[in-house]
Amino acid sequence: MAIIAGFMVPHPPMIVPDVGNGSERRVEATTKAYEKVADMIARLKPDTIVISSPHTVMYADYFHVSPGKEAFGSFESFGAPNVSFDISYDSEYVMSLAKNAALNDLDVGILGERDKNLDHGTMVPLYFITKKYTDFKLVRIGLSGFSMSTHYKVGMEIKRTAEELNRRVVYIASGDLSHKLKDYGPYGFDPQGPVYDERIMDVMGRGAFDELFDFDENLLDKACECGHRSFVMMAGALDRTALEIEKLTHEDVTGVGYGICTYVVNGEDTDRNLLDKWEDRELKRIMEDRAKEDAFVRLARKTVETFVVTGEKLSWSEVKDEISRYADGEIGELENRRAGAFVSIHKEGRLRGCIGTTSSTTDSIAEEIIQNAISASARDPRFSPITMEELIKLEITVDILGESERIESEDQLDVKKYGVIVTKGMKRGLLLPNLDGVDTVEEQLSIAKRKAGLAADEKGCMLERFEVVRHY
């Protein structure tokens, strides 16, 4: 026995009649699809149902699995206290999952519970399921700030645990799609909202789970989705399985996307090792891009690799000859010019470290890069230090800053051309230009102010602008 089916479902509380009070009729197609899902689960008769929810306990660097033997929840906070659930947890499965995950260096466990009550991302699926089938135990797992590939790997451990315990397991990936589909929606409209919904429904409707890794984080942020990592984790639980796939419905009438797809397992399919295939493609792309890196980026990369592997600071004199092979008249600039520099490190499309200086603090740009590359890899307070295992996946850029100039008005800014420095009193914040996901001067200023420890709408700030040369 193992994973026998997976279901992609939304979790709008309004779909529960006692909550919706008639408004649930606006999503009648979603209701009918949900009832079909519940009928399918009743026929499958799972021993255990695993639900991943964006609304249970979530940590940036940990996957929390609800502990204990049972849990209670109700829609009281949505005005329907009479709709409630008493659910038994599969505690044996939970502990085996944590053990299996630890063996593969995945941070999964029962620590850090903040709220024992069931969340609505779990209760909405249970509302439909328990009307048709109740002879199961539940495993409830949250998402994390880890990469897409890590969520997929946790899904693979969910599958492995089901096999080891000889459980019949159904996986429920609870998650809404974009929350920015209509002007009247809860978060307003963003053009990327419909783009995300169309693309995710195409990918999930085809079961092309490897394409889930290719969604840009900025698209996810602008679309304001909440289910993507839940879907990725389910994909991992369905790794190497043959699937009967059906796309049941997609609605966006409330300004939020609700999509339902079903995946019934029909044996093994070793060719659907989708994470392996994506990682092979991604590594090939990274190596092709790496071959094109200029001297500035090669110096930053060599610095990071040396520091992570040996703990030692790279000496410019030791690598000058090596770096010069990739320089196109740049060695003189590296050696003889002084300027501020930022080193940005990304992994799988997500920022992994970024440290820089607004003006020169060393005798050369080369030394500035070496200093800031070490800081970006090991001393960015937002992230843990980079490990040796990560080095092959890193993408690095270097920004060399021009002199800043004071400006009198934000009208003199251009989010693609100029970076900005915001100062008020002793507080100072900087943001580079031409950053993914920062499309307007308003967004640029808001982020720079927050970095300075100011309110996003703080008035009376001194503004400076500067240009950069970005090296790839």
C-alpha cells in the first residue's frame, strides 16, 4: 500500500453553507466538484488522509506536522460554531515521517505547535469528506519557506512513509490560487493573477508537475497565491506513479481562484521521476550560464566557494591570473578603481544572501567584492550560512555602484535605471535598481524605507539616487 490518490482543492470558508449564508451559490461548480472528490475518497477507503495546508503552523525553515492523537476545529471564527470536527491523528505515521525526513536531512517534525485547533485550510476539505467517509486518521502538515524542490522531497518522504507502514493514503493539497483576479476581490487586481491561474490550471490539469518548479517567485508573490507549495508537496507524494488525471473545475468569480483536479494512482511509472529530470535541466542551465560569467562574478564565486569549503578569505593576488583569463579589459578596473559593491546570491530562484556597501570601504573593487561575497554567503542575518552542498546551485550577480546624488523629488527616480537611498535622521535604507518584482518607484521607495526601519509612507525623507553596473 502507499499513496492511492491525490486531490488539488481550494479552501474558501464561504463554500460551507452555514458560513456562506447563500453566497456559496456563487461557486456552485466548485461545490459540485468537491462533492465528486468526496465520493471518490469514500470509494477509495483510505486508512490515512494527509492534508497540507497553508493556514496551519508555518515556519521559514521547518515543516510542522501537527502532534498528538486528536484535534478539534470549528468555523466559529467564520460565524458558524455549529460546524465542527473532532479528528483523530495518525500519530504513528507522523513520527515515522519525521524519522524518514531526518534521514534525508529534511527539517520535518512536531516541534513549535502554536495552535492545536484545525485551520480552515484543513476544515473545508474535511467538511466535504466527512459527509461521505469518516473511517480514516489525519496527518496535517504545514508549508515552509524552503525551496520548491524541498517541498517535493518532503512529499516523497510522505510517500515512503505510507509504503513502510503499509497504509492506504490519500493526499489532499489544500490551496487557493491567485487572490488578485478581480478589482472587487479581497486583495484587488493584479495582471499577474489571471496569468498564474491560467498557467497553474494548465500544469495541474496535465499533471506536468516538473513545471511547478519553473514558476517565478515574483509571479507567485504578485498573484498572491497560497497553494503552490502545497501542490508541489503533493507532486512529490505522487513521484514515480502512473496517474489517471481529471481537471474538474476552475472558478474566479469571487476574485480568488478555486481549482480542483484529481489524481488517482494506477501503478508505477518510473519515468515520472520529475524532480530528478528538473534538477538535471536546471543544472545544465546553471552551468551554461556560469560559462558566460565575467571577471567580477567569477571573483565573487571563487570567494564564496573558497570561504565555504575552507573558511579562509580569498587573496586577490592569488587569483588575479586566473580571473584575468575571463576579463575583457576589466582587471584594471578591479584593481585600481574604488566603489561600493553588492554581491547577490540566489538559489532556485530565491534570494540566498545579499550584502553590499554603498561606497568603497577597501582599496579596490576586487577587495570590495571579496569582502562582500563572504558576508553574503555567511553573514546575511536573514539566512543561514551557505553549505558546500549548495554551491553547485548558486547563481551570483555583482552590482558596482556609481556615485550617489541628492534629488529633490521622487519624480527624478526610475526604478529600472536608478537605485535609491532613503535617509531620515540616523536611519538609512538602500535599494538597488532593476530588481525582479519591483516595478514602480512607489514600491522601490516603500521597500527602501522599510529597510531603513521607517514606515512605508514616511514623509520628509532625504532621497539620493545612484546608477549601477550589474555583472552576471
